Amino acid sequence: MNVSPPGNPRQLQEQFFEAMGGPQQFQQLFAYLPDVYFFVKDAQSRMMAVSSAILNRLGVSSEAEIIGTSDYDHFPAQLADEFVRDDRTVIETGRPLINRVEIWYTEHRLLDWFVTTKLPVRNNRGEVIGVMGTVRDYNGARAEIQAYSQIDDILNHIHQNLDRKIGVNELAAIAGVSSRQLHRRFVELFGLNVQEFLAKTRIKAASDALINTDMSVGDISLKFGFCDQSAFTQQFKKHIGETPLKFRKRQRVLPRI
């Protein structure tokens, strides 16, 4: 998924907020909220405003450095694809995405779960011209999620058992619900059924190992519960769009995180 390159960053930002009726004072609030990453993007998923927490995470000193950039400038492509895909859904439907649990990288490049909320941004005629949202550490948001889901124990169990295949019935037993109920809750939270989520989690963990270790592809396939290297390569290409070796070579120069 491609995002158009930025023009003049300040002009882009000024034009975007002018369409909303001028600069928005509410942005100042998000600069001081601890553990909350706040952003505003235009209809092409280009950054129009971010909180200081995001500036610190990306290692830049001023907002001007990232205005007009996209997730592809800061994150691995397979993560950026998902972030932009969610942006498109919100922008095209005009409906918010609330408390979606996502797999993401921590500031130390470790895989973890975060909670994302995205809402459409509208101009003064009511037309959707972008998306605004927050990203929070899952641990900080787990209380409100647990109000309607026993997802916490399941995520911990998956995290601790990435080296083997995990069955749906096994997870349903942990949650104390039926397999059908578990599927429904996963679709609500992740937009994926249980099997799809498990496959995605293992591929993401393997992706991180390909980027950050010198383990062979065969060893990585075994470490994350694939029956052999051929099966791993097939699944990896299905989810990421290229073989593990091509992915590793392309990602050796790591994006800033």
C-alpha cells in the first residue's frame, strides 16, 4: 500500500487544519497525557500532528520533522501496511475503530500488545478528511477491555507459548467460554478469528527474530512452532508477501523506532 510523498510539510499542515476551521486547541491536552500516543493524519495517512510522546518514541526533536511523513517512514512495512489499512477503513466508512488490540513493537523493539482507537476527522462541511487516534500500552488499558472480555489471560498464554501450536479449544478453556464465543470476541477486538490471530502472532514474532537475531531461517521456523522451514516460508510469504530471506535482507537497515 503506497502513500504519496509529502509536499511542503508546513503548508500541508496549515491546509489540513484550515479545512477543519483552523488549529485545534484540544491537541495541547494530549501533549501532557502520560503513556498515550496521539496523532492526526490526513486522507493519505500523512502525519499532520502528533503528541510529544510520539516525537520521543521516534527520536525527533520537533513536530516539523515528521509532518507529511507516513508510518512507512518510521516502521517496518508489514506493520505500516496494517496501520494504513485501518486508517482507510475509518476514512472510507466514517466509523470509529475503538479499543482495537494490536501487536506492535515496544520502544525496545520487543513484540507486545497495544490498544488503538481511531476516529474520523471531518472538515467544516462534515466530510471525512483524515483520521485521529491514540495508541496506549495494553497493560494500561486492560481494565476497560476486561469489562467485556477475558482476553488478558489468553494473550499472556499465547505470548508464553509461541514455540508451539496452540489450539482454539485450549484458549477457550482458559477464557471459560465456548470456541464459538471466543471466535466472536477475537473478531470484535482484532478483526480476525482465533486461528488467523495465532498465525499472525507467530509470523510477527518470527519477523522480529529475522530482523534482530542471526538465527537461521530453519531455527526460527522451529522456535515459533512451524513443522519445518518449508511450511514457515509458505506461511510467511502468505502474510508478509515475500520469503523470510528476502525480508531479512531488506530489513537489515532498521527503521527508526
